Amino acid sequence: MIVAAFVPFVLVLLIIAVIFLSIKFAKRSTIIQKVNVKWVFILYCFLLIVSVPISFFLPVRNSANFSVSEEEINKAKRAADYLSTAAFEGKRIDKDKIDGVTILKQWEFPFEGKHLEINREEEDYYYPILILIERKDENDNSIQIMQYQSKTIIQHVDLTKQEEPSLIDIKEESLTIRNPKQKEIRLAKFSKEFTINQFTTEKDSSNVFLEDSEIYSNPVLYIQIPKDVVVNGNTDEIQFVNE
């Protein structure tokens, strides 16, 4: 910490040294020869001092609406935990209004079969998803699917709207669930310039990418099937709604 405090002063000394050496060795330039090192240093200090109050009046694009508070992060964590717990316990999450949980996508397929085989196809990467099945009170020859999700927050940025739904297809008596398309997201951080930071006592924010500000969505597929359809699957992630 002590060494870091002296870094700005070392940089200032280096800048002064560069200016002094440039003037000393620029013998061919009659203009530079007339420049006094003292006045160059005074001008530099003057610009540094003036730049500090000016920086507070410069227009800054407000990005606070993209930043998620700690309270919102904790709320999203509670919603994710509640959604996962409700799915494992076989609750009717379609009836529960969980604050912080939304429906990412809905599907409806005609279905006249007597058996339904559920297959998970994970390609390239692991995508955790819970499957919750509700048996309807009637045989209406249709299957409804809703994908619920909690929020995805990374480095205090809400990326929930960037989430892609699972790829779902039904052929004959087989329901196939594939991983969603991957999306590349890049995060960047801006900090004040050296001319400002060397006169402030702000806490070093270079370590902005902290794990405690990350929370990932807990997706749940809620599948409503006709009353007498028999379900089989190749995944242990299937849970039935308590009847």
C-alpha cells in the first residue's frame, strides 16, 4: 500500500526528467532552447491542479441504470434458491408468483401419443436445467412447456435479457431438449485518468471483477402433459408435481 502511494509521484518525476532531457538534447531547435524548465514544470502543475475541479463539471454519461445494487443481487439470489427448491419439491410454480422469476419462453405442441420419452442432448458444454412435469386433469392431446428463469447478474450488470431459451422439439413420442445457443458477452471497466487519481483518495477499483457479484439463472422447464401419458427419460433432472 505504501509503495502504491508513491507511484504517482514517481511518474511525475519521470515526466519532469523526460522534459528536462528533451530540452537539453534538442540543441538544434532555437525555440526549445529558450524554454525554461522551471516554467514547464509550473505549467504542468497548473494544468494538473486546474483539471481536478474541471473534471467534476464535465458531462458524464450516466450508466447507473445498468448497475445492480447489492440489495437487488441478494433478492435475485433468494429468487433463484426459491425456484430451485420449489422445482425439487414438486410445487406448482405456474401458480406461484415468485418475485424475480420470469418466463423466458413458452411452447405448445399437439400430442396424441400414449408415451413421452424425454431426452437431454448436451452439446459442447453443461447447461443445468430442472424439468418439472405436471399431469393435467384431462387428455387434451396437447403439451404445454414454459421455461422459467431467475436473473443472471455478473459484475453488478443484469444480463437476464441476454439469456437464450433451450431448444425444444417433439417428434412422434420423443421430446428432445438441447442446450441454448451460446452467446459471447464482454464486460469492460472505465476508471479515472492518472491526472485525477493522483489527487484523490479513492479506493482502488481495479479489482472490480469479484465473484460475490455473480449470480446465474436457475432455469426450470415446466411441462404440462395429458392425464394418461406415461413419461420416461434419460435424465435424473425430471421431477413430477405433487398430486
